[in-house]
Amino acid sequence: MKYNNILVTGSAGFIGFHLCKRILDNYEDINIIGIDNLNDYYNPLLKEKRNEILKKYDNYNFIKLDFSEYDKLVENLKDKNIDLIVHLGAQAGVRYSLENPWAYEKSNLLGTLNIFELARRFDIEKVVYASSSSVYGGNKKVPFSEDDKVDNPVSLYAATKKSNELMAHTYHHLYGTKMVGLRFFTVYGEWGRPDMAFWKFTKNILLEKPIDVYNYGKMMRDFTYVSDIVNGILSSIEKDFDYEVFNLGNDNPTELEYAIGLIEKYTGKKAIKNYMPIQPGDVEKTWADLTKSRELLKYNPEVKIEEGLKRFCNWIKNNWDWVKNI
């Protein structure tokens, strides 16, 4: 890898943690500067546990920092000789954007603007940043292709991610910053987010509590295992693009009922299902067209939903002593 000092935002988050750990395990000559504000959107203990693992590496430099505060961002990073930014930090979650839209404005809009401006100010050649499959909104044509129009977001979260792509294009056009946007499709796996369906389902099934099943179980998601996502990010780092947007998914939509059945199998317990209508901001089906990613990134997801959920359920059970309280 040609980069020496990589800034990773959201380094204590789910995907950020896995990316940092992969790099730290395989590249002793690369320094990672990780920033995260360790907020309480979900239990901070989980972020702290991830971060403690990363802090054991000599070439991981963690700074507790909110990237929506531009002056503090510049002050803390001005001497770090950053030559690549991987911007994964964001306010995540579709449903939470209905409750607290200002968190999305602060983190996803102002915060991302600050990161792009930091790249311009410090003359950083390239930014790889997280977008989302949510930008496809209510599009009916599947699978979703990067060439599809994404002008009709159905949640504020999706609107902020579309805005990030537009901002990235502007910074590339004006300043020549190389920009690679990655549209993630429903990422899951060990050390995942407790606000996401698989964590909530697995935990409540083990606790013999009801689970809320939206759209009466007919939702379909292109669930993507986190190690495949990391492969795609690393390829985006290593390959040279001026400006691109890529889908990173699994190309294999799974119905929610089938996924719940797998969790029941791997936990050895039956789910108590509370069927509910689809929620505002949700879409019924996601499916990534990987034609472009396969060709240009050589991206090819390897972990099927059956294997991925088996690993995830085993991780939950092996860490049950503290996971049950998250």
C-alpha cells in the first residue's frame, strides 16, 4: 500500500474498527490516525471495547474528536502528515433520523464538509468515503445500479448520504481531490451495531423476548458481511480513481423471515415475532448490482448469509456476559 499515514473517521465504529484492525494486522509500516467522538447513539461501551483492541497496536493513534468541530479537527491533525482519508464516521440509522434530524445535519452534512475541507487544506490527495444503499430510495428497478437516478430519497439519512456524494463531486471538480464513494448495503457481522436488526433479533431471541418484524417479514435486504465490505474498502484505497461511486453489497437479497429462521437455528431458540407494518423511511427491497465493482474494484463478496449469521450468532453467544447488557 502506497499510503503511510491514514486518517480513519469513525474508527471505533463497526466498519471503522474492522478496517483499522485489518490494516494494523497486515501493514506494520502504516500508521492509522483514528478519530471518533464515542457518542452515545448506542451504548458507548461497545465503541470503547472496539477501541481498546485497536489501541494495543503501536501504529494506531487515537484522538477523541468530533469532526463537526472544524477548528479542533485542524488543530489536532495539522502535524500528522495525513496522505489518505477514509471517512466512515457518520450518524447512522434510518429510523433515528425521524426522531433527531439535527444529529444528521451536524455529523453527515457539516461533519463531512469539514473532512472534505480538511483534505483541501492539507492537500490530501484522496478521500474514500461511506455512502449508503439508502440513496436509491424507493427505486423499483432492481438490482440497484450506480447509473440509476437517486433523486428521490425517502429518509433524511438517505438525503444526507446523497448530499455527501454531491459534495464529493464538487470538491473533486474544484480542487482535484480524488473521491471514491462506497454505497454500503446492510452490513452485519461481529462487533456490529446494536441498533441493527440482527443484533436485536439475536439478543431478544436468546432472552426469549419478542422481536419486532417490520413489513410482516416481507422485507428483503442485500445483507453484506463486514469482511467483504473491508475487502471493497481496501481495493478502493489501493486502486487509482479520480472520482467514482461503487456499490458494495452481496448481490443476494434475503427475505427477513429466512434470516430470522437462520438465527433461530444458530441460537437453538424460537423467535417470538411481533409483526408490524413497514416503517416510514424504510424500503421493501435492496439489491446491489455489482457489475461495476466487480470490474473495476475486483470486488467479489465471499460470505453467504448462512455462514455470516452463523459467525455472528457464535460471536454473540461467546460474548454474552457483556453483550446482553448492550
